[in-house]
Amino acid sequence: MELQLGLALPTPNIIKGFDLNNLGLHQLKEMGGLEAWNHAGGCFGDKDCVKNKRGFEQAFGNFTDDCKAMPLLLWSGQPNEEEDHRDQKKKTSSSIAENYAEEEQVVGWPPIKPWRKNLFHQHQPGRIENNRTAEKENGRSIYVKVKMEGVAIARKVDVRLYHSYQALTSSLISMFAKDQKCDEDDYTRYTLTYQDKEGDWLIAGDIPWQVFIKSVQRLKIIKNSECLWPPWSSVLIFLLFAVPICMPWWVHGFHCYSAMGFLSFSLLVLGLLQLVSAQQNTDPNEVAALRKIIDYWNLGSKLNLTVDPCSQNAKWTSEDSNPRVACDCSSNPCHITLLKIYALDIKGEIPRELFELKELMDLNLGQNVLNGSIPAEIGQLSKMQYLSLGINNLTGPVPPELGNLTKLLSLSFSSNNFYGPLPKELGRLTSLQQLYIDSSGVSGPIPPEFANLKSLQILWASDNRLTGKLPEFLGTFTEFRDMRLQGTSLEGPIPSSFAALTKLEDLRIGDLSGEDSSLDFLNDQTRLSTLSLRNCRLSGQLPERLGRFTMLQYLDLSFNELTGQIPISFREFSSLQFLYLGNNNLSGELPKDIITPELIALDVSFNPLSGNLPPQFAMVKSMNVVGTSINANGLQDKKVSETLECLQGKTKCRNKVPSSSFSIKCGGTAQKSASGIEFDDDSEILGAASLYTSTDNQWAVSSAGSFISNPNGNIYIAKTDSQITGTLESELYQTARVSPSSLRYYGLGLKNGKYIVKLHFAEIAMDDSLSWKGLGRRLFDVYIQGEKVLQDFNIQHEAGGSKKALIRTFEANVTNTIMEIHFFWAGKGTCCIPYQSTYGPLVSAIHASQVSEGAAATSNRKRVGLIAGIVIGGAAGIVIVSSIFYLWWKKDPQGHMRIFTDSPRKQLT
């Protein structure tokens, strides 16, 4: 940079036979330098100066008014404006003023007039004549000024001597780097810029070379990082300036020595400052690797390394930056310790250059579309503490080299397409506190070596093909706060060792097979706020001690084999918002005070419960008692009461003409298809535990479940304005009913016989773009009349993409006027793509119609075996349904009735 006091190192162009240190005062005076110093208020060779010593302020304090020091070269703002050839006959007549004449400037130290300096330079052999006009006239040379950031002396070069940007840049850097103590071959430190004829500064290399040399007016080299000066450089500067110059004047007294001492001290401080700034330089190998990573992932527009990656004020260093680079500069050079490239849709494999950043402690590449396998070289990043590769398209086995990262605190490779077992080497990560492997694709048993992960606090492993027994050693992880194991192939029972997990706040286990489990392990887990043991083959009774879990907000024990009564202690749940006990064998009456002011949803459906509704039933926003024997006489709406009693079989439903079909536009308004089918309105908003009936009582819908992590709250209808392909009836698929757990549709008052059931689907909540948002997978099961007809059904996969219509056709047998179609989430599929709580069953429309006798006979001849299976499965389903629905006949339809439901106004975070 240009020194504020007009000081600089002596020019490297030494004039033969000319030594400033050995000149007499009369020689210096003839050169004009002494006059300049006298005019500035100095004292060279003046004897009176010794007698009349001035104070420090008199000598140096009036720099602003009396002695403005000028830069070594004046940049006037116009391209290549010449300052060198002026009228050399003009003389100085007063001290240097603000509007000084350019030919009277002093350059260098001691001060020398520019015209005198030019005169000396003209005597040097090979000195180039600096005349822009001559350059343009002879047509052979184009000299332009070149300045490097941080270098006080500018130079001139003939750009016509070079034939490419690379040659020019290489030459200029070699020219200036020597003065900067830099490596001349390290071109990554510099950026070449130029000023065109319009006065605009541009980065060189954007236009053809021939166009460039015609338009360039000035060149400037910008430093991307500082050069490292040796620690003794400041001392050398002190010796070069303080000793040779001050010694001849020392005899004149203390005054001159003080002035030069001040100058030397300033230079010393500048040297120290340069040493401090030099510590911000990044390891060159890491800089080169980072540049290649940026180029490979096409991140130049988001992470343009115009300065050193570890510069403190760079835009990518703040915690909110994305991409983000952070460094450790406690030693020299700096090292990159954090790299975040999050949710930017970067594509391609993980480049090998990434593993050159060996000091990395935090690497976040989550929510992108990276493919290929994780390279084994990842094991070289031994200082890694936080590694996130979740929500990508990575494949192959999980590399065992991850076990080398023994300092890891958090590891995530969830929502990928890996295959094969979990490597046992991960058991060496004894410092690991968080492990996210849900929806990663791994399979097989959980390795026994994982028993060493005693520091683990969070484990998400749902939606994997894990097999074997639920490990007993998980009960030794006493630091556990959050464990999720849903949608796997693990077998029960839940180990009794889980009783030691007293720090648990969120426990979700589901879909266990094998032996029955009990709730005996629940004793001192009073910190729990979310407890879901859905579909775990739980047996036995509900323990009274659960009432002591006063921090519970979400409790789901549905789809189990629990027996006995609901404990009276459940009324002590002061924070509980969602309570799901449906599909068990619970009996007795509901506790009178089970409905608390905080309760949003209560589902006790499909249990042999009896008695009356609790007195506070009107306080709950969403309640489902379908399939129970609870007395609904207390309802103010008598029509709703009659419907419940009809469903419970307590009274004979009003007669109606049996129908042979029903059609439902799930989640949308009524509409007529191109084939003439009238689809009924199903646009009412369901709650977290709901039952609805159609206006003509031909069908009903029951839903249970809560999207507890959805930032938008519980929304049970999906919508899109996009056109649905693969159909002429796009509007039929633009809305859909969704559920986080269980969604049932019932055809009521049907004629007995064989039916064709058509289920209409289109994935409208997950997209299939090339973004990370297209990596989601929705999986669910479908049962018709109790028979599973679809397992792990993926709409997007089956239809060939999102927003594409898909119809699945089945046959079913109705024997007691009721048909049940059950959509069930078995814990599989991604949970959080493209946003939290995107999972569970989804259906766009349903149409069921009775098969005529002729069609049935033809169908029997073609698919005898299939129909036999359906009949047997349907009969088993009817046994279940018949215990719930006896008759459904009613005259005088009263519209779309809402039964104890409302949209939840609170949701868990």
C-alpha cells in the first residue's frame, strides 16, 4: 500500500555512480532535494537549525497545513495520465501547498523532484521512453501503468510483448512478488484487473486478448492474501532507515534523532502489523483444494474466493452464511476447520480434494443431490467432530473408515440409498452423541460393537431394514434423550433394560414383530414429552404410574393388545395434548376427568369401552369413540347422537334403500368425471381424531394421528394447482386426503355381493425434481375388508413421477352391507422431505361399484384363485368390522356432519 508519510523502500533501479548516502549537502541541494526539504520546514545543513531547535509539534504536528506528504505516484483518476514530462524550468517558490504543481512533487526518501528523477532515469541504459502518444504513433508498443496492491512503486509494461493473459499475469507477478517476499509461482494469491477506456475496472480474462490490449488503460494486481514477511523484517527495516540516514545527522543534536526515531518506530509498528495480518493466510494446499471443490460443484457464484478463505471479514465466515467457511488461525498458516454447503443442490460425487482439508472439524453437505459412494479417504479427516451427509442420493455400503473419526460428536447419513449392514467399526466412535441413520437403506442386525457408544444421546434409525432382536444394550445408553426406531424389521420384546433410560424426552418405537412387549420398563422416565409405542405388540394393562409423567404432551399406544381399564391417574396429565389408545382391548368406562384443558385430541376408537361420555367432552377439540359402546345420549346434537348409536349397534338404524356403489372425492369438493361418475364432497377439515359421514349416509371417514413436527400445524388435506398428467380428469387428483397414522373409509348400506374397488392416487405433496426436495419417499399399506392389498406402496414410484395419475383396481366381497378401506402408515418412508412431517397415507379418490352377475361369472373363470383369497380375507375383515358396525340406515340426510372434531390449534415443536 502507499505509505501515508510518503515513505518507501529505496527504488530498485540504482543509478550508477549515484549514492544518496555519500552525497554532500551541496550536491543534494543542486538536485533539488534540499530545497524541497527546506520548503517543507526541515533543516538540512543549516547551522541556525541547531541553535533554534523546534519542538516535536512544530516539526511534525502541522503536516496537514504545512507539509502534506505525497504518495510515490499520483493516480489522478484518468487512465495513464502522464506526470513525468512537464516543464522542467518551473521552480518552487513556497512550501508545498494543497494545490501544488505536479512537477514540484517529492518522490522517495530523501526527497527528489520528479523531473530530476526522470533526468537520472534517462541516463540508464535501456530505459524505456514513457510517452503514450509515441506508443500509439509507432504502432509497435502499448505501455500501460501497472500497480500492485500494497506496493508503493508502480511500473510500466508493453502489453504487446505478451500473447496471452497467462503470460502477462505470470510476468507481472514475478515482477512484483520479489518486493513482497512472496512465492512467485503462487498465482492463487493474486487477481489481475484492468481499467478500460470508459474508466471501468474489470477482471482480466473476460474478453479476447486482442480486444483487451486495445482497450486496456491501466493494470492493477489485487492480492487475495498477504505475503508472509519473515519475523525479522521489521528489524531490518529499522536498520535500513534509522541507521544509515540518521548517523550523519546525529551530531546535530537530539532533535533530528527524535524525528528519525519516530519514523523508525512507525516502521517497526507497520512491520508488526504485517506479521499479525500474515497470520490470516490459509494453507496453500487447502486453498487449492477448496478452489477445485468450488469449481467441481459449480459454486463460483456463491463462494468467490477473491480474498483469502480465512479472511475475518469475508462474507462466507458468519454463522448464517451458506456456503460457509471457517478457520482456525491460532497458528500460522490458518487451516479450514468448517465447511458448510447446505441445501444448495450440489451434484456429483464427493471429490477427493475434500480430503485435503485435513483439519476439518465440521462438514455439512446435507440436503443436496450428491451421488456415488462415500470415499474411503473420509477416514483421513481424523479431527472431524460434526459430519452431516443426510438427504442426498449417496449409494454403496457405508464405509467402515468412518470408524477412524473417533472425535465425532454427531454423524448423519440419513435419507440416502446405501445398502448392506452397518459397519461394526462405528462402534469405535465412543465420543458420539448424535447418530442419524433413518431412511439410509442399511440392513441387517445392529452390530453388538455399538454397545460401546455409551455417550449416545440421540438415535434416529427408523425406516431401515434392520433385523434381529431389539438390542438389550440400548438400555445401557443412560444419556439417551431421543430414540426413534419405527418402520424396521426388528423384533420384540422391548428390553426391560430400557428402565434405566431416565433422561429420555422423546421415545418412538413402532412396528415390532416377534414376541409381545409390556410397559413394565416405564417407571422413572418422567422427562418424556413424546412417547409413541404404536403397533409394538404391547400386552397387559396400562400402568397407573404413567399418570406421573406430567411432562407428556403426546402419547400413542394404539394398535396394540392392551387390556383392562384406562387408569384414573390419566386425569393427572397436566400437559397432555394428544392421546391415542385406539385399536386395543381396553374395557370399562372413560375416567371422568380424563379430558383436561390442554387436551386437543382423544382417540379411544375400536375398544370395547362402555359408559357415558366424560362431562367435559365438549372441551376437547377432536374426539373419536367409533367402535365403542360409549353412550352418546349426552350430546346436544341429537342427530349426531343417533349416528353414533347406530354405529355402536345400540339402536336400529333407520331403513334406507341399499346402494350398489359409492364414490368419494377425497379431500375435495364434489365433481363429475368424464365417464359420468358423481364423486361426493369430502372437503371437511378433519381433526387429529375424527369421524365424518356423507350427506346421504352412503359412506363415512375416520382418521387418527397428528403431524406433531409439522411447522405448518396439522393439515390433513393436500392440494396443488399443478396439472396432473396421465389423465383427462386432472381436477380429480388436485386434492387428496392425508393422514399421519390411520385413515379409514367405509361404504355403508351396500348390497351384499362382489365389488370392484378403484383407488385413485397422485403424489402431490412430494415433487420429483432434480433438487434435494425430490428425494422424498412416501410408503404406506392398504387393506380392503381386512386384507392387505398393497404393502409399502409408493405412489411416485408406481406412477413414474409426481403429479401423475395412478389407479389401482381390486375386488372385494361385501356380506353385511359394509365395506372398509383402510390406509395405514407402518412407519416407513422419509419423514421430512421436502418439509417436516411429510409422510403417511394419501388418496385422491375412491370409487366402488357392485359387479353384475354376468361380469362376476366372467371374472370367476379368469381369476378363480385370486377371488378365493379375497373372499377368505374379506370374511376375516367382516368379522372385525361387524363388531363395530351393525347397521347403517338412516333417512332424511342432514348434510356433512361433524362429530366431536375441530382443527387443532396447538402443535408440538
